[in-house]
Amino acid sequence: MEAAVFLDTPLDRLGLNERFCAQCRIMGFKTMAAILLVSPETMLKMEGFSYHWLAELSEVLNKEGLLHLLQPLPGSIPG
């Protein structure tokens, strides 16, 4: 699937683990693109966040060849 289409497809249409999708709903995410707009610092503080969820997210992005999108953009790291 093309990256832009994958990122904008509703999570419940991507064939992902239901528990992962349920946690995304708790966190307010409807697409992968929405997830990637949130900073790691903010994500860590969100209700529904867990490191298991993060591992699943990383696995899904890696499978699609998009894991690099989880990294902060150069120059956007505070400090």
C-alpha cells in the first residue's frame, strides 16, 4: 500500500490487532498520520499509552517500511 494511503486510512480498516485499535481510540487516534503528529513526550503522558502499544506501533510501521516516520524531525528536538 502506498505510504500516504496507509497513513490516512482509518486504523480499523488496516487489519490491525483489535487491542491496538482500542488503545488508539482511547488515545484519540483514528489514523497512523494522527499518531505520527504527536510528539513522543506527549504520547508518553496520554491515557491508553503503554510500551506494548508502542512496540505494536513500531512493528506495524516497520512492516510498511515507515518506521523512520516515528523519529522526531531534525531540529524539532527541544534543548
